Amino acid sequence: EVQLVESGGGLVKPGGSLRLSCVASGFTFSSYSVNWVRQAPGKGLEWVSSISSSSSYKYYADSVKGRFTISRDNAKNSLYLQMRSLRAEDTAVYYCVREDYFNSQPLDYWGQGVLVTVSS
Amino acid sequence: DIQMTQSPSSLSASVGDRVTITCRASQSISTFLNWYQQKPGKAPKLLIYAASNLQSGVPSRFSGSGSGTDFTFTISSLQREDFATYYCQQSYGTPPWSFGHGTKLEI
């Protein structure tokens, strides 16, 4: 069974930093691109960042470019999102999501999400 | 970047109804279009990928069609458990990926 479990969320002050983690199981993690997608309270889905299977390619939404860094450790089946210079508008549930390259790249498995709140 | 326009933003329907949601891309995306269902407090769930392919385990009352810039998502006969928010998403080429703003399907 494919599972993605996020951790590391919490309350942080504006300008602060936070590191999210996601541990994957039930599939060959090193063969898949993975993404972070977020959802602000009461709002829609926003893609945040993507990293290729071997970390060769990293992509970011304009809204987080220069502040967030995506990384992975295939030996630990883990995905990370380092978030710096956090703003109130970064408040959201952050989902770790697998991308199915073999079927036109849909986001086929999602974690349960972790809440990040940026507030003074 | 590719923009996705989804309509309607909300929809009222009854059990047994046929409902249709549309999604338009700002440029041609071939069939790189996916549909998700999200229930309150839950993660989104993939229903349809590559415009018309049913994800494993998803009931056949859900379907999708379209190519290029115009896409349609249909539920042939609404069940009570289908009341949720639905999103389209493009996965054409390389990121950034983009989502429609969602359609809230209400009783």
C-alpha cells in the first residue's frame, strides 16, 4: 500500500523558518518525482514545488521561489521542504504528493497533509 | 504558465442527477488533464488521468473527455458520497502544474 506521511508543521512567526518532511512507503520511492501541494484555509489547491527522481530537476512556484527549497533522500525514502522567510500567506495545509510519470504525470497518491500556520 | 479555468464554481444537484463540470486551459495541453475529488478535511483523490482514463478503483459513473484546451468531467448518476469539491489539473510538459479553482458540488 502506497503511503506518504508528512511531519514538521506547526506555528511559526512571520520571517521564520520551518522544515517539512515526508516519508514514503509501499513503492520504489527513487523511481518517482514527488511534489508539494498546499491549500490555504477555505481555498483551492496550489502546486508549490516538484523534484525529479534523482534530484536532477527542481521546480518552484513563483510565490515561493527563492524562499523554499525542495530536496529528497532516496536512501531514507524521504522528501523535504525547507521553508524560509515565511509569510502569513504561506499558511496552509501542505501535502506530499507522488507524480505518476508513467501515466501522463497525474498526482496519484497524496499524504494526509500537515498544517503550517504563520502568525505572530 | 498555463492557467486553468473551471466552471461552474458551485453546483447544486440531487441524487441520481447527471452533472458536468468543464475546464479550459489557456493553451493546448493535449490530454494532460486530470480530475480530483476532495472531501472536507481530506486529501484530494485522483479520479481521472490523461483526460479520460479512470483511476483504479474509481466507480464507472465518473468519466472525462476532451483534448487540446477544452475538457469535461461527468458524473452520470450522482450518489450521496459524490458531494464534494472537484478540481481539474494540467500536467503538460514540465512544472509548474496548475489547478482549476474547484467546483463545489452540493445537495
